[in-house]
Amino acid sequence: MVEAVSHRLAQLQNPDGGWGPRAGVHSVTETTALALLAVDGSSPGVAADHANRAAGWLVTRQEPDGSWPVAKHLPGPSWMTSLAVLALASRDSSRGEALAGARWLARQRARRVSWLARLLHRLERSDESAPEPVSLDYRLSGWPWLPGTFGWVEPTAYALLALKTLRSELQPAQVRERIRDGEALLWDRMCRGGGWNYGNPRIFGQDLWPYPDTTAWALIALQDSRSAELAESLEVLRATAGESGSTMALSLGILALQLHGTEVGDMRTALASRLEPSAPDPDVRSLALASLALDHAAVPFLIPPDA
């Protein structure tokens, strides 16, 4: 099944070496990076040429500051840098580009809400008993989708994973401080009862619900944590990923749960049934993640031990 899915993925590769979100769409960094991770880990007969062309696409799209844009026609640094770093980090020929991207990530900080803005908001509130619009620790920054904007769960998880993967080759003090801040943001944004929404755990005093995709990425980034608080989130992920009709959510659920030592055989069986040859192709991102999730022999996104 892994080889069959990888073959389907390879057929969707664009002539320029990258992948778009769907067949016939311009190549973008996110889907190219995820597809590279998938074909790089597949059988040699499928992987070599497609992986080399994808790696070449990513290397030539890197910005001078080490970041990656969304796509060629959308220049400028973006959150997709983290995925490009992960895709290139395991390849000796592109290790230097991956490290340059990781150094750029270590320098980035999301924009915080200033103390003056928070004070003005309090002064403008007509009802002092009304709950705050959001409940967040404003001292934390994490990572944004685009530089200079507010930090969110998913880009923070991506950046943490990239920095943890390469931290032994980066400036220790700077990287450890950024990792601590990013982890603190994820803990601060965790929903009541476990799991993660996209950015806020509650709004105007009302608890928000977790989503399987964001919960999975947060758990992948926190795979080296031994906190008992993760137990609830793992249960939430197993329930929501299994119930979801999304191939991407189910694939991410498998990838996250196996990193935390949870048995996922039944989930792999369910995922394989969604990818029968007669089933319509999902989007490229989902197909790449499914290929990674179905591989019994590999453990994608495994963070190396901290020296």
C-alpha cells in the first residue's frame, strides 16, 4: 500500500519538480516538502528521481535570508520554512540549506499584543464583569504564519519540530530559549480537557473545541515531553481523528499517536480503506501524509535525542 500511494503521489509531481495542492496547480513549498518526505521514505524504485527533483525545487526557492516563500509567485518568508527544513534535513546534499532555514526560524518571534493595547482595551470595556475576549499569556510569542504577525498553534508546532531536529548543530542558548518559549505557548493554548484549537483555548469565557489536525501537530512537536497533561490530548486525538472524515486528520493522528507509543493498527486499516485504487485521490498534502502514516517500518518526524 505504501508503494502504491507513493506511486500515486509521484504521478502528481509537476514538471518543475515541485508539487501543487492538487494536480495541475502551481508548485508550493508546503506540499513539495511533505511530498519529498513521503517519496524519500518510499521504495528506491519510486523515490530517487522524484525526491532529487523535489529537493532541487526547494533548494532553488530558498530566500537569501534562509527562509522559504509560499511559492515562486508569492515571494517573501513564510511559515512553510519549517516544513522545507524538515524535508531537507535528512539529505546530506541539502543539510546546509536546512540549517540556514533553521537559523532563520530561531531568529523569528511572533508579534505580541503590547501592554498599552491591553490597557486601552480594559479601559474601553463598558462592563467590568464581562469576560476577557481571549485568555492567553501575552508574554509568549511562538511563531506566526507570516513574519510580524501573531503566533498560532500550528506554525509554532512546525517550527519547534524543525528546531528540535537540528538543535545539535545550532547555537545552543538561542535555540533552547526559543524552544522553551514555543513549548510554553503550546501548553498555554491547550483546550480544557485536552487537544488544541487553532489559536485560542477559549473566547469570551467560552471553551473552544480541539481539532484533530492541530492537536496532532502539537503532539508531534511535544513528543519529547513526559508531562502527564498529554494523556488527555492523546485520548482526544484518537477519538477525533478516528471520527473525522478527513484523510489528512486520520494520517496525522496515526503519526502523532505512534510517536507517543500508542497502538495505531486499527487506524492504519481504516486509512488504507480510504486509499483503495477505486477511491478518488485526496489532495497532495493528505496523500503525502497518508504515505508516511501507512509505513510500518518508519517513524516519521522522530526528534533525535537532545545532546
